[in-house]
Amino acid sequence: MIPQRYDLSISANQAKLEAADALGQLADEAGMSLIDIAIAFVIHHPAVTAAITGPRTIEQLESQLGAADVQLDGALLDRIDEIVAPGTTVNPADAGWTNPALVPAARRR
């Protein structure tokens, strides 16, 4: 695995933890689970064509199914955006892997 993704001495990892805590508190205030908010956010986002969940057990699957019926109102979406602004990658290291063959210097002209 990648242990540095969990190292809380790295400020970006600490920021992710704080964002997750804030989203969890928001979910509690809204009377739903963080799972419900997360999946509802994804499945109702206009730029998303499919939400891929990864339950490993029936219990995990059952905990996710209710999100299909969750509607997030504008006020809740605004509060989510205050916690993590749209288009923000809290930790740039989580942006993914860049294929070295695709960086501008390596492309054929």
C-alpha cells in the first residue's frame, strides 16, 4: 500500500481528515449517513454517468442502497461546497498517476 496517504503529519492528509469529519457532522445534522450523502452526491451530479460502489459484504451493500432515494437540497449542496470547493483536490497526491509517456515532453509532434 501507500503508507504516506495515511500520514497525518502531512498537512494535505490532515486536511482530508478534517473535510471528512466536517462532512460526517453535516450528514448527522441532516439526519442521514455519510454514505447516503456521498453516494447521493455522486449519482445526482450532472457530470457523472455512473456511480461505482465497492461493497464487499451484503451489509455494506444494504447500507448503500438507500442513497438512491436521497435528494440533496440546494442548501445542503452549498454546505458541502463550503467544506470542499467544487473542483478541489484536497491532496494533490491523490490526483492519480500520470503516464510519463503522455507528458508534453514525451509526446510525438
